[in-house]
Amino acid sequence: MGVEAFGIEKEFLQDLLKQVRSGRIQLPDFQRGWVWPYRGITGLLASISLGYPVGTLMTLQTGGDARFKQRPLEGAAATATKKPDRLLLDGQQRLTSLFQALMLGEPVQTRDDRGKDMSGWFYADMQRVLDTTLDREEAIRFIPAGKVVRDFRGQMLEDYTAAANEYEAQLFPLAAVFDGAAWMSGYFKNWTYAQEKIELWTQFDELFVQRFKQYLVPVIELGRDTPREAVCQVFEKVNTGGVTLTVFELLTATYAADEFDLRRDWEKIKERWSDQQFRILWDVQNTDLLQAVTLLATQARRHAALEAGADGERAPRIGCRRPDILGLSLNEYRQWAPKAVDGLLQAARFLHKQCIYETKFLPYGSQLIPLAAIFATLGQDAEGLQAQERISRWYWSGVFGELYGGTTETRFARDLPEVVAWVRGETQDEPRTIRDAQFLPERLTTLRTRNSAAYKGLYAMLLKAGASDWRTGDAVNAAVYFDDAIDIHHVFPKAWCEKQGIQSKVYDSIVNKTPLSARTNRIIGGYAPSEYLQRLANSGKIDVATIGKHVVRHVIDIDSLQKDDFDGFLQLRTEALMTAIHSAMHGLS
């Protein structure tokens, strides 16, 4: 989406600062706070005093469709009584610094070299300005807000609280640069109109003061018809001041123009899943919600266009990329956000059924986004047995196919219509995610840490298959999971494996790991399986055969454990895990 019209003109710096003071120039509320160190401001003032260029400003005419909540530049809140004609997109730090230093009439709020907040006034040393052997920055001084300079003991070195002291030191306050007649008169009177002082002032005025009064700033102005998405994109391309703004921050400023507080709404939404049963959602970000909302909104737009007779190729596409989110209207957000939230809650319930209870074992946080949109779209159609099985197949295909790492917005946009149509029986074609997914036996031996989605997926799949505590035989449900501190541990203990000369890349793979309670793992210790099986039996006051029944629920061959046969165990469990993975992805028993 392009910017159809913009102009570039040069404007007097003094006029621009007057517009800041009156409120004619303000900021869109997505602009972050002004934080520029005093040395940066010193360099800016020095450049202007020499007539050097300090960059172009960019503004947006107000009154168009791209409406944002506005706020005055820092320091101008008390004087900004006019409605803005323009919003400043680029140049906030420069214009704010110049306004505070030259026109505000109050101490400049800035920071020192260590980032500590400080305030003060900028002065020009008249004699140093005229000394051509000095760098201009050396002629500009920053004096503390109280206009008193002290040493490290707190002893006063210089005092400029009275104008007479400024005259004596020949320090010109830059706050008077656009209206210096009174200061000049006082300066002449203080020096009893000495000819040499008049000549010094005349040179200083010509070489320094007039440079500020005559300084022209190039200003690029975007027309009021510039689309909101283009404004946001242009802002981020030209603004080099720091961290990239999130779409949430941009939409917060946009919706605030209609008196809607998106940030407050997000805080209320998070309360919906503050309960322990929804802890799987505790890492969901505001941008994740916006992506789910945008998927639903763009899907509705596409359906409306198709129902109106639009060609499939020409109808709006489903999407949740950054431009799609920035195009989300407030009405669409209000319509679809509650449905997206319900979809996320339903996704959490679904994940519990898959035995995924906490974020550290959630294979892909990103897959929650299309999962929520799918549940929100399906509604009651997601409740049937076949529907649940098909959603499950799609989910596990994404996990074991490891398809949701990196940039995934394109897959999200395909998943939503394809899974919904397949679940509803509107098509027999499996979603592309299922068709794309592959998992090879060789991958099992490389899954060693929780950094892998497939590793986490296998852990959950073992729980879902009926894994129980080896010592007690208790099935691992959500309550047992947290109460008994269930985690993933080695089947053949690390210490035993190292004694046998087995390499860590082999014994650390997911094939040699399974969900166990903290107490069971402590009893296992570093013993050989044949020994710890008896220890577990003794602890639970049951026989080893009963322990064996608990062990096989973890897709483990008990005979291999009783014989301490690591290689046999590894081969049989690899085959069993591959069968279970194939079943999860393809629905085969």
C-alpha cells in the first residue's frame, strides 16, 4: 500500500518550535519517550550554530483516515492548546531537544554519560564561539538546573542565578536565542556600553545567534490520505531511534483515537487464563492474540467477498502478517477478540487432553495461534470424536514434522481454512501440514533437549499413552503431574551408562528418557535397571512383576531392563516410539 502524495519544504526552525509550543505539531502516541543525552544535544546545537544540516523531519497531516491518539512533545504539554495540524513521524529527539533547549524556558530534561537523569540549561561561551581554533562543541556548556556549578565536595565554583553573572562570564543562555534583545541590553549596560563588548556581541550575534534565527529544516509531509498501514511502515523505516515498535503498540495508539484502551483490554483478557488450569497459556503474548484475531477477521472478509460473488483469486486473502494486523479495524477487533480468547481457552483444554500441562513442555507456542483460530471457527463442530481426532492429527503432524519454527504466518493462513474444511467434512483432502510432515527414525537419536518441539511432543505423547508412576502405578493426570513433580528422566541412568562406556549422545536421546516422578527418580539413582526394579518393588512393597506392568506403559520392553540390555532396549523402544508417532500423525492404531 503506497504513499500517494507527499511534499518536501524547508521551514524555519523557529516556526517549527513555535508550532510545537502551541500544539500544532504533536506526536502520534506510538512514539516512545524522548531520551537523548546532553552530549547529543550539545552536538545538535553546535551543528545548527555552524549552519550544518541536521537531517530531515517527517510529518503527517491530520484529518485523514489514519487516526492516532496524539500527545504534545515532551515539555510542551502546558502550552499546547491547539489541535495538531501535523503529527511528527521522524525527528522527535531532535525537535524535542531543540524545543527544550531554545524555547521552553525551563531546564532541559536529559541524561548524563551513564544514563542517569539530569536537567539543566545550555549556554554559549561567547569568546569561545569566536575562537576559530576551538571545536564549536567546546563553546557550548551545560549548566545544572539551579544554575550553580559545584565541585565534588559540593563547594560552589560558579553561580549564574543572576543575569549579571552571565554578563560577566559572557555566557549567553540559549533559551534566549530567539528573543535575546533584553539579554543583549543587559549585557551592554553591565559593561557600560564598552565598544569592545559591543563589537564582540556583534560578531557573536552574526556568527551564532543569527544562524539559529535563519536556520531552515527540510520537512517531508505525508498527505492526510496516507493509509494507516503505510504510516506505520514509513515510521519504522525512517525512525532510527531504537527498538522496533510492536504491532500491539501501534494498534494501541490507533484505537486510542477512538477512546479504546487496547492495553487495558489485554490485561482483562489475561485474567481469563490466570487460573492454574490454564497455565499453558501464561506465555501467550499480546501479539499472539492479535494474530489469532486477525486470522479470524481476514477469514470473515474473505467469506463475505466470496458470498458476494468475488472470484477466489481476487477475494481478500486470509493472513496474520504485520500489515494484516495493522489493517485490523477497531470494530473487527471488538467482534473477533472474544472469539479468539474463547479459542485459546479451548486450545488449552485440548492440550490438556494431549497431556501438555505447562509451557516448558509446549512443543510450539506459535502453533497455539492457528489452533485457537480453528477452535474459534469450528465452535461446536470441534466437539465430536472425529473432529477431535482430526484436529489431533493436524496438531501432532505439526509437532513431529517440526513445521512451526521460524516464520510461520503463511502456514497459519493455510491451516485455518484447510483444517476447518477437513474437520467439517467439506473436503477429504488432508491439510497441507499433515501432508508436509515427515519424521524419520534417525531423528529420534538426535532429540536430546527440550529445545526441540519433537522432544517435548514425545514426552507428552508418552503421558497420553498411559504412562504411570513406576513405583505406585498412579496414572499421570494434571493433578499427579504437578503434585508428584513429574519430569523427564533417564531409563538407563546416566551414571550406569558412563560406566559401560556408552556415549552421551546415545544415552541422552529421548529414546532413553521417560516421564517419572521425582521420588521414583531418586530411588532409581545410578543403579542398573535390574537393581533399581527391585528397589522400586521394595519401596512400594510390591513385586517386580507389578513394577514391570507399570514400566511397559511407557513403551518400554521390561525384559531388556531386567537383563540390563541397553542395545536391545534401544532398538525395541525406537521401533515402538516410531509406531506411536506414526499413529499420532496418521491416525493408525
